Amino acid sequence: MTESTILVLGARGKTGRRVADRLTGLGRPVRAASRTTGFDLADPATWNAALDGVSAVYLVPMNEYVDQSVIADFTAAAVAAGVQRIVLLSARGVGGKPQPAQEPAERAVRESGVAWTILRPAWFAQNFSEDFFLDPLRAGELALPAGEGREPFIDAEDIADVAVAALTGEGHAGEIYEISGPEPLSFRTAVELIAEASGREIRYTPLRTAEFVANLTSVGLPAESAEVLAGLLDGIANGVGDHVSDGVRRALGRDSRPFADYVKAAAATGVWSA
């Protein structure tokens, strides 16, 4: 019997492309959806073609959405199209809760009536090599309003492994996996590890929140987005991320990858070369 297709949203993103690659390696039919393939989560006219013949969805909400009611509408459309399993990428908050912006998406998935799994990762390690920390590191200084607060950065490879297990295996329905690296690290320590592995002089500089927001808006980032990011980093400064979660072990039976291992592998690619 031919296996049904798995739809992967955000298929060019940090986790989506890794999930799609793993599913393909397992021989599972994959439909990779992103704006480059004509799919737009904000445009319901693009949903039916993406959902046709799909049995499971890796659902990645777009961070720029302030009103996430679209997630509820897409989830309903997915169920109506015959989807039987949804794995949602959310985000780890405080006290066993998601980040507030992710609550509508989580509620929509939990109330969907189909098998669901929710992933709540800590901050991605790949933010240092594939996202908004990369250019400052290449320039030699990462300046953030995170103080000396600590966060157990999680490797996107581990997130993808958990997502694939939940999309293809049994025993994950109804589970909320909070996912983190094996130890909390300060941004100062993270930058020191990157500097050592890359053989470069790179420093971490704590900033005041207002200065950080002003720096971002001066290069064109909308003030609202800058303030959201600053608020998350301020939370780290105040200790909200300073705890380890056991989601990787619960889902996969193994520990998550140490940040130092991620750094060595990323540095070997030359990503932090000036």
C-alpha cells in the first residue's frame, strides 16, 4: 500500500528542511511547502493544493503573524481534507506553558479532533549560524539585552528528530514535548565557544533593552518586531530560560546534543569566517 504524503510547512526553514530531508531519507512521500513553492499560510487559496492527499502535517506558524487566528483556520481545513496527524512547532515559555504568542496555535491543534503532538523548543542553536546572530558574530561582536542569563540552546537537528518521530511513529499523540539542550549557557559562554572553535576574536556585550531596540530599528526592523525580540532576550536575562527540559529524552530515549558539539560542527563549515 502506498503511504500517504506528509506535508512539511516552512520547508526551507531551520527545522522544516531538516524534517523534509529525514522523511525523504526514510522513503516517506513528502510535500515541501514554502512561499517558493507557491504556498502561503496567510492565503487560504493555496491551502487545498498543499493538503490534497496528505495524512500528516508538520505545522510551522510564521513568526511574523501577530494574529494567529489563521492557524485555527488552516488546522480546520487540514482536518476537513483528511489529515489525521498534526505536529506543531511551538515555543517554550515559562512554567510548563508556551510563549504567549503561541497559545492560539496550540489551542487550535489540541482542539482539532485528530492526533496531535506539540513541540516547545528552547532557543535554537542555529540562530548563531543561520539566523539573526550570524552577521554580528561575523562582525566580531554580539550585543544583546540578555545580561548573563542562561538558556539551554537546542540543536535544530534534535528538533527535527523529534518531529519525524512524532510524524511517523506511535506513542506521541497527545504529547507536549518541551525540548532543550543538555545544559543552560549564557550568551557570553556561547560566544566564547564560537570564538574558540572559529579561531577568531568575537566578544559578547550586554546592552540595555532600549539601546538594543534602537539598534534594530535603525537598520529597518519594525519597532514591534524589535520590541518582541528584546522582550524575549530580557526574559533570558531574568532567568526564565535557565532550566533544562526532557522532551528529547522522552521522545527519543536519548539526550540532546551539547551546544559545544553543534559549535564544532558549524565552525568546520567556515560559517563564522569574517
